[in-house]
Amino acid sequence: MMTTTDLLLLSCLTGAAGALYKQWIPDTNYENKTNWDKGDVPCGSDKVWFSAQRKVSVFVKTTHAVQEMRLPMDGEFILNSGAGFYVMAGQDPGCGQGVMTKFKDSDSLKWLDPALWQGAVTVDDLQRENFLFSVHEESVPCRYDDVVFKDLSSFKVDTSSSLSAIPVKSVSVLGKKFESGSEFSQYLNSRSGRLQFHGSSAVTVGSPGCGDPSGCECGNSVNHQLICARVKCTALSCKKPLLAVGHCCHVCGALVTIHFTAGFNLQTYRQRIHHLFLILPKYKSIQLAMSKVSRSQRLMGVIPFGSSPEIQVVLVDGQGGLQAEALARDILKDVRTHGSSFGITAAEFQASSGNSSDQSADSTGVVVGAVIGGLVLIAFIVTVFALVHKGIIQMPSVSWQVSLSKLKRNSDVGELGGPLDHGFDNPMFDNLNMLPDLPGLQGNGTTDSIAFTQAGGVYFVNPAYDENETDFNA
């Protein structure tokens, strides 16, 4: 039965399943020291240099003193209230000797780089930095996500992808949320929009989002190669690393597969796992990613015959997967006890240690697969014979006869199952050199049954008659 807490969670999260907020991490803010080649914000004695050929939109929060500033040919400063620049006469006492400080290039920052995004269930979670762990494909904004660029901030992002458009639910820029396609198109064509967004693909808003409480597939699999090209995988020490659907790298941990019915709610169950297990001290180091995926179904593990939706739970830890496996076992125990209350019909797991939820399931699957394969083979044979009987398929009789004749010649078994009778050898058709070397065969003994004439002829001696008897010729 569902507890009161579970019901409250369900009522709060219904309709929000699969709808996440993805926030862009980098910015082009003047006050961000990582944007400068010296690793610090220029001071009053420094000379500021922006590359003349770079197009950039820079957000300035406060007032700054400079000695000199070189501006790009095409760019903009977005000034916060009260922000600006002024030239300081003489040296800034707290600045030192003053140097040339260059603003870094941001052209290489890609929309499809999963390391440049943070995900959360709500905007409040983004502000509290309560971020979610996701597989690489889902770290990048999915088609039903709300995309957020930080308030009081500017940016530059390359939106190139495998498709001509990148659909999302909404985009928030400088505190304004765009949900209308036409309105956001106008912003993209503005000066700020052209400086902030560039690339071969256009970001579009207005996607309806995910209306399925059990979650929706992300839709970024088409860009899997481009996403993984930005990811660097590390070496692993576990026995059997696992590769999750949508992830670019193998991991040490566990994969839990959940089978569900129409009553399953993804966000509700995510919150349940968090409140039951992830708050425990022994599981605080575990990263959990939960999403709906389509897994290909294969007959006997080889022949594809469709796909089925599943909930994939990825558990990763820094201890070789041991804690992740323990959490996977706890999740399965909870499913067996309370799974039906959440629309879960079954669950299983695989661990990077080589263990699984039910080792006997493998042998059972083999038996079931063998039975199904045998039935398919029988059905195929019956179908072929039926088609032959109706004359739709004709068997190649000549080749069968040739094969049978060869088989018969090469066999020493008779038609009745006994030894095959080869008859007797006819010496008239045998090569003399091939005859066996038998004693007396070519001698002059009186017991010979075969004689050879000088002319090479052959005649038979009838042992019933003696050649020395009286000639019957009159």
C-alpha cells in the first residue's frame, strides 16, 4: 500500500515526469576570472584585449577601471544596472605593474558537450545546486526539457548537431523565458541572439514536453556519436564494467532494469529511491541516473523482433561498484515488497562484479529460448512441406538423384540393411598388372583354374573334366 508520503509525492509530481531543467554552465561574463588568460579579472593597471576577429557578447555586472581596452570588430557589452568602465589615471595601488590581459575564446563550446550542462527537477533545485546525475545523452537537453541560461549572464554556444534543428520545450535567457517559437526566432535574429547562438543547427522551442508519467525517451540517440566525441572515458578496475543505454563510457557499479505498468510514475519513484536509500550515509557517494529507454528484444539472444520500454537505473560509485551492487539489492528487495503499489511488475540487476539478481535466470532463459527455437524450426519445416505439397515450391529432383546415387555407390550397406554383394571379378576386364599376386596364378601347376595363352588370351579350365581324358572329337 502507498503511504501518505508517497501519495503527496505523487500528487506533486504528476505531470512533471521526464520534464527536467538543463542549465548551461559556461558564461562570457566580465567578472568570471576563468574567462581571462591570466586567470584573474583585469584590474585598473591592466590593458584589456578582446580579439578583433571574435564575435562575443559580454555581460558586465559592476564598474571596472582599466588602463586601456581593445575591442572586437563585432561584439557587445550587456551592462547591468550601474555597471561600466572608466580609465584610471596612474597606477592602481592594488594591481601591481599592470599587464596585457586577454579575454579567452569561447567559440569551441558545444551544445552537445554533456560536461557543460547541469540538470535538476525544478528551478529551485538548480539554484540550490541539487543537480541530477544522467547518462551522457540525457545530460544534454532533451526535446521535452526546459533550457536555462543563467540570469545576469551572457554566453556563446555552438549548436551544431546531426539535425537541422534542436527542439526543446523552452529557453530562458537573461531571465526571460521563451516558449513561443516565433518569439524565440525573433530573439535569435537579434544582435544578442546572433552573438550567443551559432552553428549549423537552430534551437527551436515549443515542444509539448513529456506527457507520460512513466517518462519519455530523451531523443538524443541520433547525436550519440557527436556527444561521445566530447567525452573522455577513464580506465576502470572492476571485473566486468557495464555500459548503460545512452552512456558513452563503461562504468563500475550496477544497472537495475525495472518493468512497469501504466500506473508507474518516474519522478515519484526517483524521489522514493532518494528518500529511502540515497540519504543513508553508506550510499551518499553513489550517483544515480534513472530514465526510460527502449531495449531491443531478441529471439534466442540473436534475432531482433521489436523493442520494449524499460526503466533503466544506473548506479555508479567510486569503490569499484561494491556499494552500488548493495544498493541494487536493496532496491530489488523494496520492489518485491512494495513494487506493485508503484506500478512495478518486475526488476533485475547486473553488477560490474559479475553478479546478477538471479544467476539461475540465465539457465532458465536458455531453456525457454531453446524451446521457442525448436518450435520455430518445426513451424518452418511444416510450412516448407505444405508449400511443396501445393506445388508452390519445387524441389530440385536432379540434384537429389545425383546425391542419392553417389551415396549409394559410396556405401557398403545393402538395400536390406546387410552387407552389399559386389558379385565376382571378371578377369577379362581387369588389368593384368592390377591382379593380386596370388601363388600359382601365372604358373604351370595342374590346379590352376585360369590359364593364359601366349597370344594374351584367357580361357577357363573346367575342373569337372580332365584335359588328359580322351578327346570326344570323332
